[in-house]
Amino acid sequence: MIKKALVTGVTGQDGAYLAEFLLEKGYEVHGIKRRTSLFNTDRIDHLYEGPEVKTRRFVLHHGDLTDSSSLIRIIQQVQPDEIY
């Protein structure tokens, strides 16, 4: 069974490196990015696969750590094994 990881701040340096590392380890990675980070995706552009890819293992979610309702929604939807 493939493990799922939820990475907050995935567009930042550490989050992008962690996402890449987890993908290399075979994880399905879900990343949270703020809507204000729309133009700051250079670090993860090489990881992103569009929704048309059926076997994609890297998925972006819009959310904010200060908005508990969006975090709960994402966690319930993804049901991650690990949260970073």
C-alpha cells in the first residue's frame, strides 16, 4: 500500500525538497500551498502532474495554516499517513 504524506509549505525550499524526497521513496505526496503562492511554484514545477494524469503521485491543494476549516477539509479528503 502506498503511503500518503501531506506537506505544508510545499512551495518553499524545505517543503519542495521534502516532497521530492518522499516521491523518490514511493509516497503519494499532497502539498498545501497558499493562494498567494500562485506565482511562487518554481521549486515544484518539475514535480507537478496535471489532473489528467491518472497515476499522479503529487497533488496540490490550496489552503492556509491559519484557516482551520481548510486544513480539516484537506486532511479529511487526503487521509494522510504522515503530515509535515
